[in-house]
Amino acid sequence: MIKVSRGSFGGEELEEIQAAFDYGYLGLGHKVDEFENALKKFLNASYVVATNTGTSALHLALEALEIKPGDEVIVPSLTFVASFQAISAARAVPIPCDVYPDTLLMDMEAVKEKISKRTKAIMPVHYGGNPCDMETLLKIKKDKGIRIVEDAAHAFGSTYFGKKIGGFGDITCFSFDSVKNITCAEGGAIVCNEPDLVEKLKIKRLLGIDRKNQTSLSWKERDWSYDVVDQGFRYHMSNLNAAIGLAQLKKAETFISRRREICAQYVSELKNISSVQLLPVDYSVVAPHIFVILVLEDRRDKLMRFLKDRDIESSVPYVPNHLHSFYKTNTSFPNTDKVFKEILALPLHTELSDEDVWMVVNSVKEFCSK
């Protein structure tokens, strides 16, 4: 089968894992420090806090910003449920908003309409790696004092006005699960430019424990004491996951380049098919995580079955959250409801061969010609 998504691993990852094993400690340790520093350099960021998942990064960010029970966080309904779960885990209220029908990014007018006295944060989702309108969001932040927490799970390596995603909102959260642009097997990271907030994030990610800056001391200089100063969580990254991330980060530009090549092939071959609509994405600046098309004429599910019969996997990213039982609302989201019936992700990962890509393209063309 041609998989819709998968990771890419080799001997470099095994070498880093072996080094972590040889060190003899697999918890929060030196490899995590190395990975955070490497991420800072790659993203040109001031501070990075590594976590065990992208979802916990989002939850931790909201907790560190002191988002309280009953506070509202505006988020596009068309996102993976992790975005919503992070908000409700903080006992806040996710307020879904509509998306633009062509880009699938959050509709800024819809965002403005959802703002209330209880709105404490906005969570833009850089869908597919394509950045949201951060200019408008930063103006809202300045005018209304609303925090911006970027869900950049799809956007590692993407740039916006010449600057890598990771330095625009108050906090940017990345995911490094098994199918993202780079992976730690499981992992995430928070990018932030506020030193006080970073300190709070580091304390909260490890059960609220404050070691009074002893981590900067050599092991002979440290004593056994510590204090618990805040509600915390077991959200730290392990040395083992960081080791994988270190090896992956060295390949990040190669991975991104190959993803862009595949997307360019898809665009070139599918752009003139009348029953397929492509998203307007500038792949010279976007590091794509998924390649999504809109299948028109109510034929999306039929195309999925057609591809499956040819051993080609595809997926629907995602079920809008306002349709899930736990987050169900009677509010209408016309653009989201419409595109949900049309969106389809074609295979995109660095293990795809040119032959695989042609197989996908020719299969889509064959189906659409009928």
C-alpha cells in the first residue's frame, strides 16, 4: 500500500538512540537540552521547552498563560481534536469558528465576531503547514490584550514574511509525532519569547517541581532538595525521544525539500482537473505536512474507495469538532460544513518514490475522467 503518511528513519536515529541508552538515563536529561538548543538555532527562537506530545504542549501553554475555567479560546472547528482537548483540559471553553473555503485557515472576520468579554486566547491552526493571517491576529492581540497560542503542529519549517513560524504569537506549539515533518516518535515543543513564562512552563512540565536553578550546576554541586511550587503535569520529553529528534532535525531541510517536490508534482498534474480544487499554497515558503485537495460534485468518498482499490491510502483531515458529541454545538459553520464533505489528503511523506507519486496522480486522473 502507498501510505498517506509515515515517518522516515535510518541509521542516524539508531546511533542517537544507542548513545541515549549508553548514557544510562532515559528521562529528562542532556539530550533534551541538546534538542531544545538545536531547535532554537533552527527556528531562530529565544526559548524552547520540549514536551512529550504536541497536545501537552498546547495544554501546558494555556495553563502557563493562566487560562482559567470558563475562559474562552477561539479555535477553528476544522482541526484535529487535540486542539480542542487541550483547551477543555485547561477547563476553558473552546469557541469554534469557521474557515475560509479556499485556504481552510481560520476566517478572521469569524474570529472577530466570536470575541467576547470571556475571550482570553485565540488558537490559530496553521493547517497543512500554511500560516494563518498572523498580522490580523497580532493586531487583535495589541488592541484587545488577547493572547495568541499558535497550533503549529503542521507547520514546522514554514515561514511567514521571511521569518520561521515560531516567533509571532505569545506561544507557538509544535508536534513531533510519528508522521510530522520531523519526529521524536512522540514529542512536542513550545516556543516562547518571555523568560518568566518559559520558567513557568519548565516548572509545570515536570509536576510543578522547582529545583531552585540546580539544573545549571554540576552533579557534584547539586543537593537533593526541591520544592513543588505550582500545579504541574508529567509532560517532559525523554532523552530517548530527544535523541530521535536530534537525528531528524539534521535532515529537516532535506525532508522539507522532498515534501515540496511532491506537492509541486501534484499541483502540476492536478491543477487542470475541473472536479478537483487545489488549495492556494506557496510551497516556496510552506513546509507542507499534508497535501489536501477538494473533491467536488459529491465524489470525495467514491474517490477514496477508488484509490483504496488500487492500494493507495488517503484520509479526511479532519472531522470538524462542532460535529463531535463532546463539543457539539447548534451554531452553523457553513464553510467548514461544506469543505468537510470535499477535503481529501493524498499521500505525502519523504518515503514516497516518484513512481508512487505518479501512481497517485494517474489514479486520481483516471477516476476524474469517468
